[in-house]
Amino acid sequence: MYRRLSGVLFPVMTILLIGALVWGYQENRDKNSVLLKAENQYQRAFHDLSYHVDRIHGELGNTLAVNSDSTQMHRKGLMNVWRITSEAQGEINQLPLTLLPFNQTEELLSHVSQFSYQTAARDLTKSPLSTSELSNLKELYKRTGEISKNLQQVQNKVISNRLRWMDVESALATEKAAADNTIIDGFKTVDKKVSEYPELDLGPSVASVYKKRSVKKLDAKPVSQNEIRDKAAKFLGTQAGNIKVTENGAGTEWSSYTATATGAGKNASAVASLDFTQQGGDMIAYSLSREVGPRSVSADVARQKAGEFLKSKGFEDMTPVTYDEYDNMGSMTFVHSQDGVLIYPEKATVRVALDNGEVTGLQCSDYVYERNKDQKEQLPKAKLTLAEVKKHLNPEFKENYHRMAVIDNDAGQRVATYEFSGRINGSNYRIYLNGDTGEEEKVEEFLQAGTSRS
């Protein structure tokens, strides 16, 4: 009996054992293959980063080496700096540095990128590099040289000691104290060195990119949770007792409140969420979470519902400028208008459910932060006439309409523009021409399908 049973089970167990060994071998081989690919990617990104930082240093040196009147070479050199810096930033993002202090170096490269782009983008023949900008270039040349030297020292140790980036990732993921990890120590050294550099004044055009947004009315008083509860109840048209208010970021300059209510809107199971600033108690976002049924509302009706909603909530003189659809939801962007001029920085986005036309979302932080509610704004005025500006359009551009608009340029400054909408090369475009120079400030391609202008 046992002999017959063992005669059956032995070959079966042998087959299972062999199968398990084969499976384990294949799993181990596949795992090693994945690890090898990841290691190769990390190594490539790191060596490319070291190379590109050295190239940035070299291009800055080339830019400084030419005569101060060589505007064409200055522009070419700065555009090369911007292009190479963008590549270096991409390579940093490919490395497992999310938990490793390297933010100071990343911030420096970001400033180098913005400074070089903003400077090269202007007409250097009319506005050549200033003494201050040349001084900044010399300082950036010095700093990138030191960063490049430090990175090359780490690179030499990686190559000579055959160090693995997978060990870095493992150390970071397990939060181990990696005091003896050469790569981690090397990057910490680089970042510490950068943090000790004195801050550079790279000009208002670069500073505007990194400025922190704040409520225009700086003297607005902080509001209490009870006041927020009342504001949310008024917005929703419900009882304040049904609303829960929580504070976010207590003690920081970004402190805010979130009010939530169940049973809001036309659906008893829907949950409404509203975000308010703590200073002044301005609502900056509203969202209604509920199931959305089959579509029964047209784009025109949705746009009308959105406009009526904004007006009922105190958003006056808002003009729809874009419309998109996804998952039976319509999303519209409205901008504030004054004296017939669209003020694009002061915008709000409304989301409408296309099953019944109910507004289920409002994002208005730009409107709140950018608009001065207490007085009529002094808008920038265009110096050129419409006829003069039109001469700068491509002759093949087929215009559908034009209007005056105020936008933020690349330097973060508000400028008066002429907005032209039309077609060229088979696509739809909005082109914003500077009202003083006629030059293009912004060009946007947009889809016409499923949309219509109001």
C-alpha cells in the first residue's frame, strides 16, 4: 500500500519541486533584470546631470567671454544655458532624491533657468545686459563651477568604487541612517554648499515667478470658524448647524478653513466641500460630490447655468472664455471684465453636471487673490490702434473675432493686449498681441469641436 502510494507521490513531488525551482529561478532572473534596468537608468541620469551642470558652467563662461555689445552671442549663450538647465532639472527628477536634501541645488538651477530665459527672451539690441545682470552671470558662473566640481568628485567615487544607486534608493526607502553612503553624503555636501551662497537679486522678472500669492486686501481680519460656518450656510442655502468646519495649516501664512455639509444640492447623499481663506473669509473653492447620470443638458444650457450661478454668488461682470467636456461634466472658465476689457488673471472655473445642469464645482482662487474688490482697477492701456496691431498678424490668419484683454506676461507683469481668435494651418488659435509693440505675448491652440462662443 505505502509502496504504491510513494510510487505515485514521489514523481509528483519531484515535478512540483522542479517546477518551484524553475519558477523561483525565473522570478529571480526577472527581478534582477528590473533592478539592472533601474540601476542603469539611475547611473545614466547621474552621469548626464554631472555633464550638463559642467556644460551650464561652460556656456555661462562663453557668454561672459564676448564683448559686452555682442547682444546676439549673449542671447545665443543664454538660450543654451536655459536649454541645458532644463535637461539637468529633468535628470534630477529621474534620481531617487525625493527624500534626500537636494532642494537648494534644484532651486538654484531653477533660478538659473528662469534668469537665462527671461533675459534672452527680450530684445537685447534695445535692452542689453545691465551691469547688475553681468554681475549676476559672473556669480552664477562661479557657483555652477563649484557645483560641477563637487558632482564630479562624487562621480569619480561612484566609478572607482563601483557604487550602486539601488543602495541609495534602498537606504532612503527604509529610512536607515546612511552615514557611510558616499552618494548620499556627496549630494548633501553639494546642497549644503549651495545653501551657504548669499541670495542673488535676479531682477523683478525672475522674482515674480517665485513670489507667494496673498490676498490683495492685506488688512483683512482673521475670521472665526463660526463665521465660516455662516458663510458656507449662506452659500449652500442650508442651516449652519449641518456644517462642519475644520482648520488647515494652523499657525502658518497659508492657514484656511474647509466647511463640509452632507445632503447639499439636489441629491440627499451629495457631500459639499467649501474652502475659505482665514484672512477675510473669502471662498476660494467649492465642490459637490455626487453621482452624475446620463447627459440631458446641452453646452449652451450648461454655460447659461454657470453664468447664472456666478452672478447669484456675487461674481459680477464675468465672461465665459473656454468650455470643455469630460465624463458628462462641463467645465467653463470665466474671466472678469471691466469697461469691455477681459482681465485674464482674474478668472474662475465652473463645473456643471450635464445630467440636470447643477453646478458641482467652482475654483475661484485666482479671482480672489488677483482682484482688488474695493476699487476700480487702473488697467494698462494699449498705445497702438487695432489697425496698427493687425499689421503684425500672419497674413494667412483667418480672424473670427478680436477683443481687448489684459494678461500676465512672462515677467509676471500685467500688459494690455489685443486678443485675436481665428484659424491657420487647419487649427484654431488665440493670439495675444502686445498693445504697445504689436509683438506676440502668447499663442494658444484650442479645440473648436463641441464648443460655441457666447
